[in-house]
Amino acid sequence: MNQVFTFSDFPWTEGSFSTNSEDISKAGQDFGQIILTHPIGVLKPKEITDICNIVRYAAQNQLKLIPRGMSHSAFGQSQCHGGIVIDMTSFNRILSKDYSSGSAWVNVEAGCTWNKLIKSTIEDRYSPFVTTDWQFITVGGTLSTGGVGFMSYQKGLQTDNVLELDVVTGRGEVKICSLESNQRLFHAVRSGLGQFGIIARAKVKLGYAPSDLKIIQFFHTDSKLYLQDIQRLVDQQYFDCIHSFIIPNQLKAIEERIGQNKTLEYKEVITNLIAQPQQWIYFTELGKCSADYSKSHLEGLNQFANFVLLSQANFFDYLHKDPPLITAEKRQGKLTHPELTLIMPEHNLHEFMSELLLELTYDLMGGGTVLLIPLIRDQLSTPLFQTPATNSLFFVGILRNAPLNETELIDRQTQQNLVIYEKAVNFGGNRYPCDSIPKPGSPSEWAEHFGVDKWQEICELKAEFDPENLFISNLNMFGGALN
Ligand SMILES: Cc1cc2nc3c(=O)[nH]c(=O)nc-3n(C[C@H](O)[C@H](O)[C@H](O)COP(=O)(O)OP(=O)(O)OC[C@H]3O[C@@H](n4cnc5c(N)ncnc54)[C@H](O)[C@@H]3O)c2cc1C
């Protein structure tokens, strides 16, 4: 970007506006550490008027903008090269809560992290219906992406569990939207990747939170049997949480999942498991919130050696377990994450997984893992969260790591992600776009992602809520991204 912009008539702000190199450098990076950009300013708003003012200022000065949460997406989704980044983490107050009516809720500013939200409600024994596997991300960030959680097969996404939003549109206006009022805007901003407006406030649905939950863990070596069993568990609708990891069939990886003590206690079974020819195995964890857990729901499953581990965890601690990418960073320091996240139709998953597992090697995963979460389309009601048309679905997250600056490895991982992405599309899947591949990366590719009719509607939403195409990120959804 050659233009030197002086911000001489910058509007008044209760927050802070920075062009210093440290803030610019931070706002030009994200968790993926693959895309590095150079914004020209960073706003940390304190009041909603700060957000409105900067949007109007950007429109007057032909500047581009993007809102940013904790920047835990991995391919510049919250970066705006040559434009202004609105760092929403400064806008994070908890505004109000209500547990009295039939439907409990909490009202927060969008830069509030889920961790802060849960801390404030769990003491009253309430929690959001759906949580992702990492709570140090913002409410506005996941509502703009989707927010898939272990409870999603029963409860949908985080975007399906929000009652009302305040949004600053590309016209610099504040609109309250919900299913009942300004519905088009409500449909545009949820999973809208910051392209239609800035979510400033969210009223999030809450449910009763147990103090503890039962945890059930087991392994599969065969993907067909694994999928059969998960489908059965999904049909039963008994367990509150279901998710699995594909892990290396190695002692260290198994220990990481079930702990050293359990690995020693069940040495015979684990030795037998490691002796199996499969390079990759499935590790499943189920959660049951109520005290009346009955193991009869596990009867007839095909898990390895009929082996089931049962334990109990504090509910808050369980929600705050470190997910694999964070564990890797805590062990190795800052890493690059060439990840791929997909939504796949269940009926093609066995064939897809068979091809995927042949291609995955331990070094190309960089000590990472594949996360699997079942989803039911009937539970999903967010229009811009794109899924295959079938009812039984899986979130598939290929969560890789690589040391910073290992460019050759990162290139190979990224290339493999692209090959896997094309394969996933051929198997009827699509991308969940918080990961780190450059596809879809142009308006025509986004049109393919959404399908022609839906894309037409999406373009109409963009014209209605951001007519100047102010909100631009590295995803380049509507064109005009600077590089
Ligand atoms: C360790 C880890 C675990 C994860 N686990 C899960 C998981 O279990 N399930 C899941 O679904 N995802 C998961 N993710 C992905 C995560 O949900 C997304 O990356 C999420 O968007 C991150 O929130 P954030 O606050 O970092 O948002 P950012 O990454 O900062 O922003 C994400 C997108 O939202 C937009 N945005 C941010 N704030 C606003 C706002 N206020 N208004 C409008 N647009 C906004 C940005 O422009 C960008 O397009 C995980 C990521 C990591 C790193």
C-alpha cells in the first residue's frame, strides 16, 4: 500500500486509535501465522459511537475496515491490508442477565470472550447452550463464523443460539436485529465473517449448567465401525456432548488423551491397541450432564476391545480444557497452523476418511490431530453457515502445526490442504472458513461455495448493508481486497 494516510481529521473516540508499529504489526497477524498484512490503523472502541464514527469516516475517506476479535482464525479473516482494523476486544462489558423468564439470557458487548461470559453465568448455574472447544475467543468472532461445539448435534451452532444483536452497518447506523425484527440483517451477520456489519452487542441464550459431567472415552480402529457407532449415538440423543479425534496409534498420543495413569492401569489393552496395523485411530469422548448416567446406552457399540473409560469432570473445567492447537503452542511456543476445516456429508465420510488417512503422515500433521464433531442439519438455522444438503453431517478439522518459518513444511501442508479441500468438495463437502486455505478466494469462488441462487441473495444483502464494500478481509469475498 503506497498511500500515506495521515488521519488528520480523525473523529472523536472514547476508545483509542493507534498507528504505532507494535499495534499495526499485531493487527496484521493472526493465530494461523500464515498471512501477514499491513493495516494503516487500529481502533480500540469503548462505546458504540466509536464504531459508528469510524465506519462513517472510512466511507468518507474511501478506507477499508474489518472487525477483529481474538484473531484466532487462521488466514487473515480479521485482517485488512491497507485499511483499519477494529479491535473489538476493548469492547467487552457484560451488560445484563435474566434468569427469571422461561428463556434465560445474557447480554454482552461483542468483544467479550466466551470465557468471561461463562465465568459470569456459571456461578448462577447457567451456561450457553453451545460452546466451542476454546473459550478465549470473542462472542462477536464466533457469531460471525458459526461456533461449532460438542453439543451442536442437539443444539445447533452458537449462531443458532443468539436471541438479538446490535449491529453497526456499513452505513454507520446501529440496528437491533433478531428473528422478529430486521431479520435480513440478523441473517446476514451471523456467520457473515464481518462482511455485512459489526456486531456490537449479543443477547445469548443460556441453559442450566450442571456442576459436573460424566465423561466416557473409547477407541476405534476401523472407520466404518466408528461411523456406525457415532450415528447410533446421535440417533439415541442421550449424550450431551459427542466429539472424536483421529490420533496416531502411538503410546504418546494415547497418553496425551487418557493420561499416563490410565495408560499404565490399562497397559494390556493399550499395548494390544498399539499392536494393531492402523497408523491412525479414533478416540471418542462423550459427555453426559445429568447425574443419572446409564451405561446401557453404550451396549452394542463396536469400540476397540469393548474398552470404555469412565470419569467425572467439573463442568466449567471441562469447557476450559486446552484444545490440541493450544496444547501444542503451550509445549512448543508460537507455531504456524496450516489448518483445514470442513463440513462433510456423513454418507460419504467413510470414503473421504479412507483417502484422507492414506495421505496424512505424522510429520505433515506436525503433531496435530483431526477433530470430528457430528452435526444434524435440522438443528442448524443460520442461513450463511453453508452445509451440504443432507441431514447427517460432520465437522472435520484437520488441525496442523508447523514451527514458525519452516516454509518448506508449511508449503507442503498448505498444498495438501488444497488437495484435500478439492477432494472434500467432490465428496459433497464444503469449507468452514476459519482455517487457512486460499479457497474460496474470489467472488466467483464464493459464488460456487454458496451456490448461484444463494450467492445472488448474499450480494443483495451486501448491497443493502454495506453498499460501499467497506468491510474487506483477506477472504476477498466481494473483491477489492488490497495486497
Ligand atoms: C484453539 C482454537 C480452537 C477453536 N475451536 C473451535 C471450535 O471448537 N468450533 C469452532 O466453530 N471454531 C473453533 N475455532 C475457530 C474460531 O471459532 C474462529 O476462529 C473464531 O472466529 C475465533 O473468534 P475470534 O474472536 O478470534 O474472531 P476473529 O478470528 O478475530 O474473527 C473471525 C471473523 O469474525 C469477524 N468478526 C470478529 N468480530 C466481529 C464482530 N464483532 N462483528 C462482526 N464480525 C466480527 C472477523 O472479521 C473475522 O471474519 C477455534 C480456533 C482456535 C484457534
